[in-house]
Amino acid sequence: LPAKLFWPKRVVWNDDDVAHFAHNWNDCPYKCFMNLLPPFDNPAGKMASLHGMKRVTGMVGGSVALWLLLACAPDGFSASDRSAGMEFVGSTPGGTLVREFLGGLETNKACHCIVWQITFLTNQKTRVPTTYNLVARYRVPTRANTNQSEDGPGVALDGTWEILKGTKSKPDAVVYRINAGKPARSLSFVKMNANLLHLLNPDGSLMVGNGGWSYTLNRADRAERPADPSVALTAPDMSYKISPLATGPTVFGVFEGRSPCHGISRELKLPQHAGCTKVKWRVTLYQNPDTSAPTTYKIEGSLHRRAAREGAWSIVRGTKADSGAIAYRLNPTQTEPALLLLKADEHVLLFLSQDGEPFVGNTDFSYTLNRVTNK
């Protein structure tokens, strides 16, 4: 069976399907699996329609579907035909290059972000890339308030993917390239580590996000759990004052972004409300204008609402995973430990744990900062 026939990420069942599942589960598992797999509602590659239907996710999607297929497969089913998948999720800006690949929304239409779910399938025996399944949803401004967003058009794509080598700044980097046809086009991601991918420009440089979202995707089974929406409604006001954007020769760089809340709060030993959904960041790094040596830093954002965090910073080389990596170490304060930021390139920074491991975000936000001003 082709991978896309048994690896649905979003399958829609009606009431009769659910009843049939409950009544027939004690029959031959293989028969049940084949009979219960409902028709896909997006055979033409369009977004699934959910009107008047019950969505059953997780029961036949992802690893459960794969387990059922392999456990109940007939004797003639070869191990070389089996596929293993890696799923990544995240929300990115709606840049032109991304929209041209995905389609579904004109590049001149307003878009707050794009929500991604992409699964890379490989031959389980040979580890050779086979196909990918991609579901994306545009989040667009509401008519009542353009600062608020709602679901816009959705896109579902599949095709082949391949592993390449090299980016603009790292010739040995591992790159995943996904391909789509009619019209033929491709999109590439650099593998930051086993848990993170980052979208690439055609010249091999990292795409630079904005103060709201980055172009980093997170491995789904390692993603930080988001706050319970009902608890999030009880979270306190997270507004804060921020200084004018720093400029001039004393500025090494200003980096902004939004990240999940709880992982970084624990890392910095800062208490947070259980309903905290995101942290807003502005990190300003200063330098000696004559020597370009690091001097001081200033952190502003929702974790430092009462007063900015300030101190000295330095450049360190080598992390747990990469002896050649460059990181920026923001010195500790009396109440918080040092903050480590991995230099992904000149314009993109990743949050690191004290062990030197990049934080993994979730569907809504990634632990990435983007440069908003140059030296």
C-alpha cells in the first residue's frame, strides 16, 4: 500500500463509522482495520471539510495507524514497504516564498501566520526518504479587529522529499527538500538538530521571522505542551512597557520574538501562571563601537514586566552537540541564571538550556529570536 493510504493525519468519521468500529472490533483485526478506514475527504488534495462530521484523531492517525497496519498485515506484506514518520509542527509568518509554495491564499492578502503540520516518511528498512504529508492553515485578520486572527484557507499537500547537504553558512548542514508538482516547486528546511527544522531561502540562508513568529518547526513528539485554553482565560495581564528601538554603532543587534512560556520560565526560575501561553521578547545586545567586543545586554518582555533584565554578555564557542557552534551568554543576575542563545546565523538565535540543548517549542510558537535591526 502507498504510504499516503494508511498514514492519514486528519480523517473524518461520521456517526455510522464510529458505531461500526465499536460493534466490529472483536472481528479479525486486519479486516476491521481495512473496513474501518473511511474515505478521505480530500482526495483532490484540498483541505478536509468537517461540516456535520465527527473528527476522530489519534485513533487511526500517526503511529497508531502504522502499528495496526504492521500488526495486521498479510503475509505478503514486505518489511521493505513499511514507512516510518517524523512529524513537525509550528506557526510561521506568511512570507511570499512560503505562500507561493503552499498556494491557497494570494500573496497580497493579509495573513498573521501559517500553522504547519508536516510528516516526513522514510522507508523503514533502508531509511531512504519516500513521501511527505503537509497540512497548513492560514490565520487571517478578523473583520471586527485586524489585530485578532481567525482560521483562513487550508492547504493539504503531499509529494516526495529528499535529503541534501549544505546551507549558505554551513556546508555540512543536513537539508530536507520537499517537492510538489503542477507547477513543479520545492521548499527546503535545514535540520538544526533532531527536534528542530528551519525554513531556508533559495540561496540557502535561514528565513528571518518577525516579532510574532519565526520560521522554526518543532518535532511533534518533543513539543512543549501548550497551556490549557480554559486556564489561559484566567491568566493575568501580561502587558509591559518597552524602550524605543536602540540604534547606532554601540548596538550589536536587536532580536525579537515570541516563545512558549513554561519551559523558559522554569529555566530562568521565574514563577508563571499555569495559563501563560507565550512570552514576548526583545533582546538588545550592545558592543564596543571601536572593537566590536560584547559589552552589555538588555532583555525586555513579558517575563520582565516590572523592570528590564540587564548585565554583561560574552561570546562562547562549543555546545554539547556541536563543538564549533557559537552561542551568546547573557550573564546571570542575582535572581536568574545565565541565558544562552545559539547563533543559528547572523539574523536568527535559538534559546539553549543550561546543558546546551535547544528548546523545543510547539504548534503556536518556537524558541527562536529574529534580528530586527542591524549594526
